[in-house]
Amino acid sequence: MLWTSWLVLLLCWGTTSGEQQADGSDGTPARARADIHRQRSPPPVEPLDFGFVPAAVYDTHAYYEPGPIGILFHMVHAFLYVIQPNPFPKDMIVKVIQQNMGGIKLEEWRKPDNVVLLLQWIYYEVGFLTCATIGITLVVLIPIIGLCFCVCRCCENCGGEMHQRQRKNADCQRGFYTASLVATSIFIILGVLIAYAANHNVTTQIKSTRRLINTNLRDLKTFANNTPAQVEYLTAQYTTAKNKVLSDLDNIGPLLGGRIHSQLEKEVVPSLDTALRMAGAMRETKEALENVSSSLEVLQEGTAKLQASLSGERASLSNTLSDPACTNGAVSQTCNTIRSTLSQLGINADFSMLPDLSHALANVNTVLKTDLSNIVQKGYSSFNDTPKLVHEQTKNIVSGVKGMLDKIGTEINSFSKMFPVEASLVNFTNFLTKGQKNIESYYPQVDQLDFYRWIGCVAALCMVVLVLAFNSLGLLCGACGYDKQATPTTRGCLSNTGGNLLMAGVGFSFIFAWVLMAIVTTLFVVGGNIEKLICEPLANRQLFKIIDTPFLVHPAKKNFLPGMLFQNPNIDLTLGSMYRDCHENNGLYHSLQLETMFNINSFLNRTVYNKDLANVFESVRVDLQDILLLEQAGRDNLINFANSGVGEIDYEAYLAEVNKGVTLVDLLSFSTDLEAQADQLPRGALENALKGHASSIRQIHREQVVPMLQAMSTLSQSIKQLQRMSSDLPVKVTNILSAIDAAEYLITHNASHVVKRETKVFTQSLEGYFKQYTVWVKNSLTAEVAQCKPISNIVDSMEIVACSFIIDSVNTFWFGLGGCCILLIPSIIFSVKLAKYYRRMDTEDVFEDMGNTGNPGEHMCDIHGDLAVVRYEQCFCLHACRGVTWWRDVLQSL
């Protein structure tokens, strides 16, 4: 059955020649793996979801909980441990098997090694041998003792004489014997119940055995039916990896081109950004030049007007100060003070001498006729078209890879279908069905044999029950019919019947005890050794270690299991390892180490990601020669801007004039002071005239100076901006052109290294999808495909049936029955002793007072019939009679 299960999986994957194994064992893959580790580790690959392999649901639960009877099983195990505390003799058994492979010959046991093994075996079995010896001794002695006892009693010895000697502690002795017999009977009843429970447990568990057989066979069918579907699922999931690879190939532009773009943009984009910023600076330069020109024009015109206004106001003010009123003593001083400040009414900055910027502005306008921003944007666009360029250049390769992947998928599917799996499954299923029918055909015979076994065990227990019945009835009749006032010769019929029943129990004890002891001894030797040598080692898997011992079967065959399955005993496969893997519900491919017959890694490496596919991926080439970052017009535009004359402007002259004030004095302050001085004059025409001049000066400031100040502010900002932008302008343009040249050189000459590196990363990601598939297939074969739990369940079920159902029950049966047999011995003694107090005697002891001396004397004699009174002088013979009776009691007690 195990071989057939293995054959199903083997047919699913097929067998290959030694060449396939050599593919995975030569040194080339190892060297390749070493080279891979020395290289840069590949980027993480997107994990693929292959789903879950259809799992088989097995019905068998190979676990047994005995319930309350388990307490009895533990008691028996403890008893056996006391009898046999030695550890499992693994080494000794292996030596016995290895030294007697050709059969056991009597002369071989005379060799010293075999003698030592025999002595070791006797030492190991000393507990069983001792108990068996005791049992055999009892089997032999019990019928002999019983026969001698009967003969002895027939001769009115050994308690057979119907005479009971009267004692003062007779009631105490009777009570002791009664209690002892009752206690012994109770323990015998417990033994009977234990044995009956074990007997009934066998019958009950035999019915459960059918359920285990049915579920195990059903699990094997499930195993056989699900395995092809699981293998088909594995092959079908190749489509997942293939579709992912195809998806990446369809998006090779964004993926590969995007990675190339991201690697190159670190050098390319900054150079284009500087050129684009320079285009913005050109526009700002033009605006600044225009602002300077307009502001300069405003200032020049305003300066002329202001000069005329201030000259007129100064002349008018001078005429006012020439008024005769200014000749008075107090007024003349104020007029003189005002007259001394007239020279301050003049312009300070002269903008007419500043150089003209029209030539520079014209040059900048000429430069701006070429749209540098548009040219730079074309460079951006050309560089950003790298993914599209990659897609166009790899179009033929992608189509070729798609065809190869379809071919590989067809090969995998055809490989899994080239073996007659369906036919094998039909044969295997028919084999299981037929085997199940054959097993079920034996069920009636098993039930009949179990019924006979049950009857036999009950018959054995009935022997003990019969003795218990006689003892119980004897105790009941004796206790109920006993009369303290009655003498031994006058006891009632009921009491006498009780004594006779006790003696009948003694007789049946002698008749049955040796038969029961023979049964117990036989079952003890057989069941106990099976428990210690088979069941316990099977439970702790020590038995597997014996079977898995190297060179156990043959000196030239290392391992037994692979030699039987694969005809290759050198494979490191043991029954213990296979059981552990199957018990953990791993796949049969891993449990049987089928990779030694068919290396799935080698097959997948040759099929899924073969050399042809690798060569196609390695042939991916990307040419970036067509990428142009900056056209020649853009270069000329930058050079013309550097030579536009913006850097040659005399900014210091402009700033010097701008930093001067518009007038020599602040006109507002001057007008305020003029009004203050006018207020010091007497009221009159002079005061009013001076205040009128102050008002005129304020108006000049408001209408002429303020606009000029605004124009000067604009001029100052524009000049500073121009100075800042034109600083080292040729150097800046040269640096921009150098950066663009370096970026273009990188793209046209050195980008091949980046392209190769990113192409390799891209192909490694594609290869990673296939590796994920191969790893997933291997892991699925190890843990999910053809899970061999039914095989370990068969072993566990055999252990449960043989050991837990049968051997534990058998051992519990002899344990209970053996206790009954042992307790029958004290039961015989107590019954014989107690029967004396219940049976009607033929003779009895007579007691009489010894006269009036005050020292009572006791004389006795045996009489028949009713009690008679004799005189003292007539009982001289009673002294001799008492001595004889004493010796008879001594012999009887012995």
C-alpha cells in the first residue's frame, strides 16, 4: 500500500536518468552561485501570489483516549515496569538479528558471542522469568497440594476430623477469619471486575477498529485522488509567473527605461535646470534694463524741471528778502539767516552724465528672439523619452520572449501529462476498494472469533465467580445460622450448610486455581513481553531505530527502506525520518526523498529559465545616441547673452548717483524752517510772502521730488539686479555649457555602463519571478503536495489497535485474573478455618469444675451424642486424652 502511494506521485513527475542528477551535482552551478554572491545584491523582487495548493482533508484521527479504563492500563504499565525496569535492549536485538541472519542454528549458540547475548537476554528477562517460574510452580503444586489435602482430610487429618476444640477466644478467631475471608472475597471481586472490564473493552474496541480501517482507506483514496490535482495546480501556476514576466516586458519602457532615466537624471537634469534658469535670467535682465532706461529718462527730465523750479523759487525768495522791511533791526537778522540758506535750493544728483543702456538692451532683445526655454524643454522632452526609446528598441526581443515563454508553458503542461496517471489512479483506487471489500469479508469471522474469545474469558471468570458464590453463600448461611448457645455437635442446619458451602468453595478453588494460573502465566509472558518489546518501543519510536540501523539486513546494504523502495540502499532515508515527516503532514516528495530519483530543481532550472531565455535577456541593448539635450541655437543664444554687454555697464556710476539725494537739502525741512522763521517776524506782508514761498517749496517737493525719488528707487533696484545677474556672466554660461556637454557625453559614451547595469537588474527581476515559482514549487512539494499523513496514520492506527485496544486489554485481563488466583490461596485457608465454626461436629470438648478447692480444674473427653456428666473419679483417662489432642492440634495447624 505504501509502495503504491509512492508510485502515484512518482508517475506524476516521472523518473529521469542519471544525467538529470548530474546537472544538479556538478561544479558549474556552484561557481555561478559564488559569482552571484560576489556581485551586487539584486533589488527586491515583487512577491507573486501563487495562491494555495488544494489541500486534502483526511478523516482519520489516530488518537486514542481510553477513558476510565485508562487508570487500569496505567496500573498494569506500572506493574510491568516494576517487573521489567530495564531499558529497551536495542543494541542487543540488533546484534541478535545481525548474527542470525542465516537462521538460528543450535550449534551457533555455543559461540561465546551468542552465549553472552543469551546471558544478556536472560538478565533482561529476569523479571518475567521469575514471575513465570512462580506461576508454573503454582500450576504444578496447586493440584498436588489439593490432592494431598483431600487425602489428608479423608483420613480425618488436616482438619478433616469432625471435632472442634473449645477455646476462650473462639469468637475472636471466628470474627477474624470471617473478616479476612470477606476482605479477600472483596479483592477477588475487584479482580473479576477488572478482568471483565478488560474483556469487554476488547469487544468494544474491535468495533472501533472498523472505523479506523474505513477512515484510513478513505484517506488513501483521498491522497491518490488529490495528488494529480495538486500537481496540475503546480504546473498551472507557471502562468502566474509567465504573466508577470509578460506584464513587465510589456512595460519595459517605464520599468527599464524609467530606471535608466532615474540613474542618468542625477547628471542630466541639473545641467538642464541651470540652462532653464539662465533663460529666466535673460528675461529678468531685459526687464531690468527696460526699468533702468525708463527710470533714467524720468530722472533726467525731472532733474531739468526741478533745476528750473528751484532756480525760480530761489530768485523769487531773494527778491522778497530785498523788501525794505528786512532792514529793521530785529527783522534784518532773520532775513539775513534766510538769505544765507538760499544756496541750498539746488539739485544734488546729475543723471544726465550716466551712460546710455540702449545698446545692451538691444543686444538682450536680440538674444531673446531665440526662445531658450523652448530649446531647453526640448532637451527635457528628449531625455524624458528614454522609456519610449527603450520600448521601441526592445520591441523585437519582447515578442521573441513571449513566444519562448508560451513554449516553456506548453512543455511543463505536456510533461505532467505524458505519464499514465489516470490509469494508475484507477488501478490504485480499484486496489483499495478491493482490499476494503476483502477486509470487510472477514468481519463476520472476526466477530465470531471475538465471541468465542469473550465466552472463554467469561468462562474463566465464572470459575472464580463460582468460588466467590460458594464463599458468599457460606458466609451468609454460616453467619445467619450461627448460634452462640449451640454446642459444636448441636449446630443448626443452616450453619452446617454454610460450613459445607465454604468447603465446597475450597474444593473448586483447588480444581480451578491451577487452570486459571496457567492462563494467567501464559498471557503474562506473551502480553507483557509484547508490551515491553513492541508496544513501548513503538510508542517512543525506539523500534524505528532498530529497523533503521545501518547494515541491519545485509552487510552490503546500508539502509533497509530505500533498498526496498528504490533498490538503492545508500540513500539516506530511514523509516523514522519518513514517519516524522508524514506525521507532520509533509509531502511525500520530501518524506521519501524523491529528489534522489527526480530532481525537481534541475528540471525547473532547465525548463522554466533555460539558457536560451537567459541569452535572450542578455541580448537586450539600449542605444541613447539620439538623445540631444541642447541644440546649437540654444548654445549660441547663451554665448550671445554672455557677450551682450550687460557685464560691461558702469554700475558704480549709476549707484553713485542713485545714492545721492535729489536736492541739496530736504525741501520739506527747508520749508518748515522757513515758516518757523517767518513766524518770528511781525505780522505783515513780509511774513505772508515768506509763508507763500514755503508753500511753493512744499509743492515742488510733492510734484517733482517725490516722483524722482520713486524713479531713483526703481533705478537702484534694477541696477543692483543687473549687477548681480551680470556678475561673472561669461563664467556662468561657460559652466552651463560644460555641464550640458558632460551630460551629453555621459549619455552618448558612458551611458552604456548604466544601461547594462539597469538591464541586468531588470533581467534579474524577471529571473526572480521564475525563481519564486521554482522555490514555491519546491516548498509546495515539500509541505503541501501529496501530504502523506495517511501513511503515519496507518502506523499510528496499527499501534492503537494492536497495543491500546488488544495488548493493554489482555494485560489488564491477566492482571485482574492473576490477582484473583493469588487471592484464592488465602481464601482457601480462611474458608477451611472458618468452616470449623459453622459445620456440625461429631464430637466436642466437655468442661467440668474441679471441686471445692477454689482451684478449678479442666478435664475433657470425647463423647458421642449428647453431652454427659461424669464424675471426677471416672475421668482419670481424660489427662492422657488431653495430651493426644494437643499434639493433634499442633500437627493440624502445621
